[in-house]
Amino acid sequence: MNLFSILLAAAQILPPAQPKTGPGGAEYSHQAVVSKSYGKGGKAYWLFEPSNPAPTSAPVIVFNHGWILMEPRHYDAWIEHLVKRGNIVIFPRYQNSAFTSPTKFAPNAAAAIKDAIQRLGRVQPDLSRVAMVGHSMGGIISANLAALWRDVGLPQPKAVMCAEPGGTRGPGQWMGAKLEDLSRIAPETLLLCVAGDRDSMVGSAEAKRIFKETTQVPATNKSFVVLQSDDHGKPALVADHFAVCAPSPVKRGERVSFFVKLARAPDALDFYGTWKLFDALCDAAFYGRNRQFALGNTPEQRFMGTWSDGAPVKELKVVVAP
């Protein structure tokens, strides 16, 4: 087989589509999303509620964005997925601009979350079922709020996922957020720390740090997971820092940020990676089901689907002692 034939064959190998059912899958209990924004500046937020049909009550997921990715547009496919599964999503802006001090990030987010909970009424928030997920700086904020929830007057998060967390201060750095005392996170919390193998922006150091500093959370209740890139077919699956971003397709004439243009459409790294992991983490924390898809270094947790030629996508790497 010549080089052209090899390249042609590779170009015809497609990545996995979204599974029909299960965590990360396309089986939705609601067919529409109602969204609205409230507040100003760093205390602004967006509320997303399930509709068609509208539930009487729903669990609450706090979605903390990456630094300067202040619009939910950067993650709207993931947010829509979460809401259609039957969750309320609160998306705090937490920054007024790129110049907002990191010391204000967690307090701003907490203020927005409390205001959002008070405002909810069309769908009542089930405050016994609260989870947090964050990307990049949002991963740091999610960990911090999970440690500070009593102090700032938030309901206790039962599940927390820090996806490619980064942005804390290091030695000699004046910028960056402070990582709180993570030993204050409730020991019964289910926790996932997720890194990407080609994340050249923040790497895996802070995901490892969150995992290591939560010593009170039993090993059975947490995992450190690395998304693995795979270029077996086209388009390739690239676990870089923007793999977590999942905007819906850009419409003709739509004005979007540079980062939306950088992001790819949802792919197997979402469906079998971050979406599956977080869906299952919430299912386990809220309802006692699907734990094997989020925790335990199980085949279900590691599985990433198959390419169109039947080859398995590179499994998630679950590190027991990072």
C-alpha cells in the first residue's frame, strides 16, 4: 500500500459518535432549554432550566468557566447536554473583565450562585443534589467553593469535577488564584480531577495537587484521570486545553470570540470523556447509580468508544497515585 492509499484510508476512519444511551449519551428526558442572564459585572450569571417538559424540581449544577471565557457560548453544547438530562445549570461570570482580581473570583461566584438559587421558581432547585464542574481557572474555583461552601452560605456540593484546572499562584508569581485548604472539602464528596495529555497551557500539576491535597476523601470516592489524544482517524482526538470547550456550531454571520473559533465541535473526548465522567459522577452522588462509569478504574470508566473501523479509542488513563 502506497502513502496516498494509507492517508486515504486514515481519512475515512471516523471517530465515535455520541452514544445513544448512558452517561454522556443522547437519551434526554427534556427536549428544550430555557436560559436567561441576570446581574452585572463579576456577579452576573446565566440560568439554564430544563423544559418540554418542565420538571417540578431539579438538581443544581454550578458550571465555572475558564479564565476570560466569560460567556456560556464556549461550553453551550455541554451545558445543553446537562440541562436536557434534567439539571438546572448556574453559570457564574465571576469576572467583570480580564483585569478582575483573582481574589474576587470565588466570592463573586458564590454571590451569583446564591442569587440564582433565590431567583429560581419556575423549576425548584433540589438543594440536596448540588454538583460543581469547572474548566481551567473554573476548576480551581470549583475546588475552592467545595472547601468554602459553609463559610459562603452555599449548599453542600455532593460531586465536584475539576477539568484541566489551572491558574493558581506559584513561587514568585503575583497573579493567580489561591487554592484554599482542600482538607475542608466534605469527605463524602465524589471528586474527579481531569487532565489532558496535550494540555500545554496548564499541564496536569494542579489536577494532581487537588487530588493529593484532598486526603480526607477516600480513594474509592475520587479519581485522577488523563484524557488521551488519539490520531488513528480523522478528525483526530486532541486532548489539549480547549478539549473541554464544546460550543455548538457557529452560524453564518454569528460574531463569536477567538476561543470559540479555536474550540472543536463535541467529540469522543466529550461524549466518553468529560461528559460521561461528570454525568456518572452526578448519578452516583445523587441517585446511587452509574458509579462504575466515573470511579474505580473500571473498564466502563476507561472506555472511550471505537473508531469506525472497529479500533478502540485510546482509553482514559486513571492514575491511582499521581
